[in-house]
Amino acid sequence: MVAIKSALTLLALGAHAALAVSDVICSSELGTKSIQSNKIPRATTTVSERITIVKKFIRKVNVVVVARPYTTTETTTVQTTVISTADPDVKTATSHVTETQTEIEDRSHTAFSTTIISTTTIKYNTQTIPAPPGFTKIRDSPDYVKRADIPNAIPFLPAGRAGAPEQYVQRIRCTKKVPVTSTKYTTTTIQGPRKTIRKTNSRLVSTTETVTETEYPDDVTTTVTETSSPTVTEYNDVTSTSTMTESVTVETQLPVELYLACSEENIISTANGGKALFYRNTIGITYDTLAITGMANAYECCAACMKNPKCLSSITAVSNSANCYHYSLLNNTGSQSRLVKILILPFLITYIFTVLGNKGYGDATAVREPPRVPYWIPFVGNTIGFAYDTERFLASVLSKFGKVPLRLFVGAEPMYFIPHGQAIIDLFKSSRYLTTKTFGIMTVRDAFGLPEHDVAIYANDDSGIDVKPAPGYEHVEQMMRFHFVSHRDMHNLMTGSTLNAMVAKFVEVYSKHIDEDSMFEQDEWVEVDDLYGWLKNRLLRAAVVALCGEKFLEISPSFLEEFWEFDYHLPNLFRRLPRWMIPKSYRARDRIQESIFRVQEWGRQNLDFADEELLSKDWTPEFGARLMSKRQEMFKNIGVTPRGAAALDLGLIWGFNANAIPAAMWMLLDTLLDKDLTDRLISEMEPCFNDKSLSFDKDRLCSGPLLNAIYLETLRLRVAAPVGRSSTVPNLKFGKWQMKQGVGMLSTSWFGSRDPDFWNTGHNDEHPTDSFWAERFLQYDDDPTSGPVKTTGRTQKVERGGRKAHITTEGTQGYFFPYGGGMKMCPGRFFAKEELMASVAVVLRAYEIELVDREAAAKVGPNMDYFPFGTIPPKGKVAARIRRRKL
């Protein structure tokens, strides 16, 4: 008996164990008739066994390169004529004639050919297939019984073979395998020694031939001819062939598989003294019997079983159309189905519960909490889709539910998603009842690394942003109210004279760098493989100096590289993953924090907060904009730690640059993609610049309608501004929707700015909302279809020609909010606008820029890993050719 895979016991009826390379394999046919052993009929059948022979030719080739004669001579003849006068007494003229004689010689060359003598060797590649885990040899089975030790055994054979009380050998059938081979050839050529005769040299021979013409007297009438015969040799090239004999070894590889589990010691015939064999199921596994045809012997039957993962054992019978039977596991569909149902039940219940809770949300009169976006996985909720494919996830729920607020379950916390349209308008109108603290804590702690001590300061201040503190905080000094002081300084010190000082310093540093860049010269085109990579560090340097002062980059010279490295890793940090999962992201944040910390440490040692004159300056080389020195004063008064101050300023510097710089690149790229637009923009900006310089009239430049239209279209198309709020009062209502106190609300400008039902897409929808159209925000007085908002009717297109247009955003509320809205609208929007316009104007004034591959550049899209953190940067490089203009 055989115990296979520790599951079943098996008896095989084959007479011999047959290996794959056996010549003759025999099996016994059993029956009830007793026949003497010398009378048992024996038959031998010859069958063909196909074997694939792989012949590998190893060819060695000796290469001989035969050159022409080593030296060739090229002859040139220069002919000169000399005229002489014959003696007057000469009466006979002499004529000289040259007749060339040609001799032909044979010149021999040798060519080589190769013949092959083959020697064949045979190599057997035996692949041993080990027995599966848990396999027990038949004689090691605990229920193995020796031959004839089981009287009255209960037979268990395939249908039609059970019940025979006595079984004797009736006939012996043998199969002789005759191999039939098919040959597969592979050739490998090995180059032998290579001999090359040196290159043919040429020799130039110049011959001068002098022709003498003799003038004879007029009375000479007799001419004598003299003939000379020089010899010239010509060659016939004759090629002779030399044959080389090569020895080639042909290696024949015969594949052989050997299953150890099917070896002879595990195949038994005529067990139990010739009585019927039986099959015992020792562990109660449900099995199925499968008849296998075409198996020549017990080994093949067993080997076929071993190849089937569900086969438990095999038995080989005789005198039957099918002589091989496999006992295989059933699919157990019933128990598996029950297991599947048990496993999916919690997920199904979760989904049904989240769906049923939305019943009646379309009722226009009932005041209720927003509908919940269904999910399957308890405690995980909508986290996976929201965190790792945010744009697609939000687009799908908007498509399903429409423009209504929704409830999400993200990061084990509830959250509301506020769509564009009326819902976001209601949110901005309710600013007095809203705070940014919920999302602010998550941002400064998880993304920018604010220490827990300082997170407590940030989180525990509920005094609000108004001058009058919230109830319960009347006793708190104004200078100790973190959110009020921060909000006041950000909004007051990013306008007026401070704003002008920052813009002036930005333009000065940026223009100087562009003007003095030795990389580009007049009349010489220089190709850059990454236009954004070239532009962004020039903008970042100027912006950092404008905000933080010139001393900043002196103390931390590697800050520019550290900034972009941190920016690259920021999406991982926003996902709130632990340090051990994203160590590179945390290290990038640590490095840039350390750079800011060094600058602030220098400031704490050198900044005198009692020096009112210093603190009142709009900008200083040591401390930058007045905003930055006021922030250091606030951190000191409130008790923010030095590391906390570095984290908070990291957030400010990142927000200051990570949105504006990619937007400047988009403005430049979308302009360069349209040659006509580029020419129009340069014509509009030209009068704003001083003659032959990069200095310009800022107010005049920033009021240009086309430049403003490009700026606004860039914000519409490229910005996914996040809006994060939470209610400070219970049951805040947006229309019929009721919001719980303290639950975060999230919105983004991305979907509203791309709504095809709202935005003007041209007379024939030729400018879809996912494409750049510089005219979208331009209003022409005599064209009612112009402007950003789609009109209800269609009129014939009006030719605009050189007519003037004005910029407008009228009617875009709820669909266009790239800087947020309400009392917490981005305070840096004024600087960002002038920074973007100056960036594009100066670079187009200084350089001619051509895209190397306009079609490829047009395909560069946004890098959605940064959704929805603000301006989405381009994904991919844009190559450009740049040449300095002659001003």
C-alpha cells in the first residue's frame, strides 16, 4: 500500500515500476481463472516514444583577410612642349612614333572555404522531481499490511472491477518503447585567430614627358619615320580556393524526468497473495475517481498524479479501456462557500449599514446630516481611496451624489466633503462660526513636524482670530493669543508698503540673476533638458531672499536643494505614515528644519526685540520681510520652542513657494505652446519695460488684460486649493445640511474650476475645461458669449480683431476659489500674483525661448501625487532652446 501526501492509502496493480528510460515495461492482467505460470500468455507491443534531441553545433571559424598587393603605384604624366629650329641645310624631316606593347601576367589571390567534420556526443539531463511534503513511502505507512495477511479483504476498485474473490495472473502484457527522435539544432560560432595583412599603401609617381617640335625649312619635302616600342605589363587577378577542415562537436541533450515518489519501491502488484486489492480512506476526505487514458504503465500513471496538485493517489488496472485511475480532492464547494460567506459577512453588513443610512437624503425639506459615502471595510472606511487616489475617489462620489455635502470616514475619523457650488458659498459665508484648527493641527504636526509641546499651544487656543476673543478667553492677553496674532500679522504685513518692499526685492534678485546668467549669450542657442528645473531655483532664490533676507542663504546655503527634496516627500508625510515606513521622507523634513533652525538661532542671538526701529522696517537684509521678525517676536512671547518655531516657519516658507513657483512654470509653458499668444503677450508687456533693461513699471505690467487672463486661467486649470474648516458651534446649517461641531470639513477648488456645465468653453465647445484657453476670463463688450461663465444661448462668433477686452471673474463664486475664501482666504495672494506676472514677464523679456518638442511638451500633465495640496506641478521634463535677446 502507498500513503501519499499523508491522506490516503493506495495499491497499484502494475507488474513493475517503470522509469522514464525503461526499454520494456510489463503489466499483469488478473482474473479468476487459475493458470500455471509457464502457460501464462505473454504479448509484447511496440510503441513509439517521441524524444526531442537538441543538437548544439560549436563552430570555430578562422578568419583570414587577404589584401591587394602591398604597394600600388599611381602614375601621372606631365607633358611639356619644346620647339627647336632645324638646321637650314637639312633636307629630310624625321618623325618619331611610339607604339606601346602590352604583356599580360597572372596575379594570384587565395580564398578560403571551410568544411565541417561532426562528432556527436549524447548527454542525459536528469531532472529529479522530489516527493511532495508529507509523502510517506508505502512500507512506512502505519497501516501497511504484508502480502496475503488480510483474509477476505473487501475489494475497492473502479466501477466494474469490484467484488472478485480471487484474482490470478491471466496474461502478461509488455510494452517496448522505440524512441522516435526529432532534432532541434542550435549553432554557436566561435571566431578563431584573425590575420589581417597590413593596409595597402599607395605610391604616387609623377612622370614628365617632353615633346620636342622641330621647325624645318620650307623646302624640306622628305620625311623619315622612326618607331620605338616600349613594353607595358598588365595583370590578370586569378583567385584560387583553399579548403580548411574544421572539427565540430555536436552535443545531444536528452531530457529525463524522474519522480522519486513513483519509484519502484512504492509501486506494488499482486499484493495480498493475489487476492483483490482494496483502497482505504483513513482520514475521511471526500474524493473523486478520475479515469486517465493513455498511460502505458504504473510509473506514468503515478507521475501524472504527481503533476496534479489535487491528486491524492493513483491505481493502475488492466483489461479495461482506462487503465489508470486518480483519486482527487473534490472542490468542497459547499464548505468553501460557507467559509466565503462567513468572511464577507462583516463587510456586507458594513456596506448595507452605510447605504441604508442615506435613505431620504434627496428630500428637499428635511434638515439632516449629509449622506454618507458607503464603504465595505469596518474601521478603515474610505481611507484607502481618499489617501492614495484622492482625485479619482472624490470625482467618483461627486458623480454619484451630485453637488451635495457628503460624510466620509477617513483615518478612523469622520469628515465632511463640501462640493463646489452653493455648498462652498454657504461655507465661506459662515466663516465666523468656522475654524481651520482641525486641519491646521494635522498639517503642522504630521507634515511640518511641530513638536507635541507646541501642538498643545496650537490646539488649546480657542480664542479665535477676531480682536474680541471668544467667550471664556477675555482674560487672555492679546499678545498671547496664537491664532489671533498669527492671522493679524499675516494679513496686515502682506499688503501695503511691506508687500511693495517684498515684491521689489524679489524682482531685483530675480532680474539680476537672469541678467547676469553667463549660461546664455546673445546669438547662441543653449538647450536645457528641463525648463522647470532651470526656472524653479531662480524663482526660489529670489522668493527666499524677499521673505527671509539675504542672510538666510548665507547661513544655510543648501536650503534650495533641501526645499525641493522636502517638497518631493511631502505627499507621504500628509498621509500620516510612521517614520519606519517612510524614513527618507522624515529625513528630508529633518534636514530642512535644521537649516531653518540655524537661521532662527542666529536671529535669536542678533535680533533685539526692543529695537522698535529695526522691527518697523519693511525689509532688512538680516531678517527679511517685517512679517518674519514679527513672527519671531510672537514665538518668543507665546512660548513656542525653537524647534517648534522652525517647523511653523517651514510651513510658511513651503506655502509661500510650493504653489507660486509651479504656477509660474505653467503660465510660461502654456504661453510658449501658442506662438500667437506668445507674440501677443510680448507686445502687451513691451511698453511696460524701461528701454534696453529688465526693469519695468509694476502697476502697468500687472494691469495688462492678457497677462491677467493667462494668470487667472492658470489658477483655474492648475490649482487644487484645499479648504479645511470645522464648526465651532453645534449643528451648523448649510441650507438643509446640518454639520456637527468639531468634525472636519474639506473642499477643493479643483472640481468647481473644471465643471463643464458652468464654464465658457467657446462657441463650439472647442475649449474644454480641462484645457488651457487664455481668452476664458476676457470680456468683450460687443460679444455677449465672452467671459468665463457659460451663457445659455449661442450666438454667432464675433471677430475680435484688435478690439480691447477687460478682465473679469464676475459670476464665478462657488466655482473659482484658488486662494480659498471667507475670513481665512490666503493672505499671500497679492504677493503671489505679482510674483507670477513678474516671473513670466522678465524671462520673456530677457530670452527667446523655443520648445524643442512642442507636441511632447503639450502632453505634459499635472503630477497628481500633489493633489489636493495647492498648485499641481508638472509631471515630466520639458526641453527648450534659450537665447538671450538683444535689448
